[in-house]
Amino acid sequence: AAGVIQSPRHLIKEKRETATLKCYPIPRHDTVYWYQQGPGQDPQFLISFYEKMQSDKGSIPDRFSAQQFSDYHSELNMSSLELGDSALYFCASSLGSSGTYEQYFGPGTRLTVT
Amino acid sequence: SQQGEEDPQALSIQEGENATMNCSYKTSINNLQWYRQNSGRGLVHLILIRSNEREKHSGRLRVTLDTSKKSSSLLITASRAADTASYFCATDQDSGYALNFGKGTSLLVTP
């Protein structure tokens, strides 16, 4: 079965640079979530989208923005990168319109800021 | 995070033994889910238990939920070395579907 696809899988950036992470949800899933997991930490919710509209907002810094496109893929844009942004970034998708709560996670993008 | 602690933080057992992990949370919930994560890899959904359920089984997994104590437990029976991973519980909230994760339990199963 198709899973959530994230690209790139690894990304190395320098401080103050920008980065764009992409997420392709499971086909027919209409809801996308972004999570950040620092080293040795639990995942922290950043932001979510349902039917291309922002549905919930967590601890996403103002330097970050995200959107969901007409084909339901999502992009997380990160600017003015800081060392503390180094983390695993997960995207998850679900079929929100069905009332299904299970979220299916992608393999993650490992971002390293030097 | 709105979650409480998971307990224990680390657990080491031998193959064939059972592993029990506990999770506490702070707010009222719709559902509680358990996820597994191999080192530095993605999160794999294991099981979901709804707030009106008390126990659920899936293969070698047994999950219980006590909403009066705001706690849940995950039991893995007849553990295998391949069960070695970190296990997280996650809850959503009445206000939305975003997940709040616990700190996780690191399970090591030795042959």
C-alpha cells in the first residue's frame, strides 16, 4: 500500500538559510500534519491542514510557514534557520473527512543546521 | 506537550518475556494511540483505543485505557528482538486531531 512520502530525506543547511520540506500524503487522504522531533525528544505538533485550509496550529515558529496544495501535498518552508531547528521533521496524513483518527507517518526529513 | 510522563523511560527484557509500558495524560481525549519508532526512523501506528473503550487487542499487543485515571498501558506479549524500539503514546484533544505525544519508552529485547 502507498505510504506517506517525504522529500528530501536528509538536508544540511547553514544558519540563516532557508529550507523547504515536502510531503505527499497517502492517496485520498485529505489531512496533513507536520511534527518536529528533536534529538531524544518526543514529536511536537507544528501545524495541520484539512482540505487545503489550516486546521490547527501548534508550536510552529513564526519563521516557519506551510501550505497544502490542490493535489493535497504539503510544503513546510523554514527561513532564517537556527542551530536549534536541527531535528527530524515528520509529515503524517489521515482521512479526516471520514472521522478516522489514525495518522500515518512518513519516514521523516532529517534537517541538520550547521 | 500536553502529555504526562511515560513509564518506564527504558525497559530491558529477554525474548519471550512480556513488556508493559504505561502512559499518563492530562486533558480529556477522544482517542489514544500507540506508535512505535525504530531508532531515527518513522513512527509506525500500532493501535488506537477510543475514549469509550477500556481494552483492545491486536496480535501480541494489548492496550488498556482508564479515563478516570487518565492513563493507558501497552502490553507486548512474548517479546522478540525485533520489538526493540521506542514506544510512544499519543492523544488527541477535544478541540482537534493533532497528536500530543508522551516522552516514550525505550524497549530493548535481548535474544
